[in-house]
Amino acid sequence: MLNFDEQRYIRIQSGATATAEQIHAAIQVGLLAGAENLFFLGTGGAAILMQPTLQLLQRRSTFPVFEDSSAELVLAGSRHLGPRSIVVIPSLSGTTAESVEALAFCKARGATVLALVGHGGTPLAEQADHAIVNFAEDDTSCESFYLQSLFVALSILEHRGEGPDRAATVAELDRLPELLVGLKRDFEPEADAFARALAATPYHIVTAAGSAWPQAFYYGMCILEEMQWIRTRPVHASDFFHGTLELVEPGVSVVLLKGEDEHRPLAERVERFARQYTDRLLVLDAARFALPGLSPEVRALVSPILLAAALERVSAHLEVLTDHPLTTRRYYKRVAY
């Protein structure tokens, strides 16, 4: 596979699956101490990657769960935030300024902070009440953060008797790193064609629904825009027919990600429409990947992980085609802003 180290990838994602019990222990400490709600805070892409778990808890649990931008929370606060709050803050670097400020803000109000970071010895790792450190880099962080946030949800659901079976689910997820390498290997021939289609058009409508939507939003904003300077319009599939559809015509690129949860019909509706009105429809469907040993229930939970793993292969080809390394930036961490 192009520019891909299989053993490195397995090591990082296995590191993520190995955090399941550590995360479970941290969440249980908070719940047994009387926690009454949970906040997902973050900045940029790391915050987006918490959204599938937020959705899962909001739909399957009566435990109050909130999501907020770190920067907005610090400015406006929340009446729900206090000593009986568990706050989850993800940051790959562990140094994200807005997230570090949010951590101090939350701790000053008595909240318990769980940090998910890619690097130890950083402000978030050292100042959080609980720090889960799993080394990752940009090309591997999606899967790692998706898995760790899922472990947060599984812990809460088990504690409240709202299912699914945590131990059985974690046991299935332990197989995922090896399965994801097989997915990447299987998708590699198509990844180049997918990347060529992206490189051929300067503007893309990127859409999805359910747990696949955060990956569509993330890929449009953090990869195509930030890392490739390609303009995108991420739009949720349920909003597609309330404005964005008027932009679709021959030559307009629509990139559709399809998951395996109950929201799949929303993506299929967009697909039916787009096939009629544009000749530039790209579809990436999580259901097309063989994952022996994973139950349908767990497959539905990991759709965004599968899509992220496949899209990393697209990105690897895209940076070669555009002669624009994914590490190239004009402004991000290069100028004051």
C-alpha cells in the first residue's frame, strides 16, 4: 500500500483498544461518586470525532450528555457544568490552546476531567484528573479517538443497565486493528481512483447521516480544506434537500458517505437524487467492507471508523496527485491568530 506502515498502524489502533478498561475505570469513578451528566468538549477535528458517541448516548441512554465548543463554553459557561459533571476533552497534541483553557475552566467549577491525548507530558495529560494517552498522528487519530470515545459510552451504558453488553463488545473491538488493515488493503485499488476524482474538481459537496456524518464533516474540513486546500461544503443528509440540492448539476461533485446505522435511508435518498442530476457522485459505503467476526450490532457502531480507515488511503493517494503533502499549511500553527 502507498506510504503505509501496517505494523505502525496496528500498534496505534491496538493501543486504542487497550485503553478500554482504563477508560471504564475512570468513568466508573465519576459515576460512583455521583456524576449527573457528561460533557464532550473539544476543538476542531478532535471535537467532531466525539459526535458518534454523543449520538449513541443521546439515543440509547437517559443519562444527560452535552456537547460544546471549548472556546464557547469558556465564554458563556453552562448551568449544567459543575462538581457532578464528567468532562471528556480530546486533543491529539495535548496542547490545543482552547482545550487547555477549557480544562482549567471546568476544573475551577469542580468537574472531573478525562483527557484523551496522543502525547504524554503535555498540559492536558498532566492537568486532567484522568489522562488516557495513546500515541497517534494525523493519519491514525480518527480511529483512535472514535474507539476511545466509544469506550466512554459503553461504560456509561453498562453502569445504567442500558446495554449493549460492554465486555462482549470490547472483545469484538479487539479484533478491529487487524481487520482495518485488511479493509485498507482491499480498498487500495479504489482509493487511487477516488483520489483522482477529488483532485479533478476544486469544490465538493460532502454529505452523510447518522454516525457517518461526523466523518463527512471531519474529512471535508480537516483533510480536504486544511490539508489539501480544496473547497468543500459539508452538509448533513437530512439538510441536503433544504438548500444544498439547488447547487447540484452536471459537473458538481457530491461525495456521499454511507454508514450502517438506522440513519442509512437518509444517505440513500441523497444518492438517488444525485445520480439523476450530476455525473460526479462519489459513494463510500461502510457496508461494502468484509469484517469477519464482527456482529451486525458492532458493525453499526464502527461505521465511522471504517470510513475513516478507507479515507486515509484516499488521502495518501491525493497528496501525491496534488503534489501537496498533508503536512503543508499556510496558517495553522504557523502564524498568530
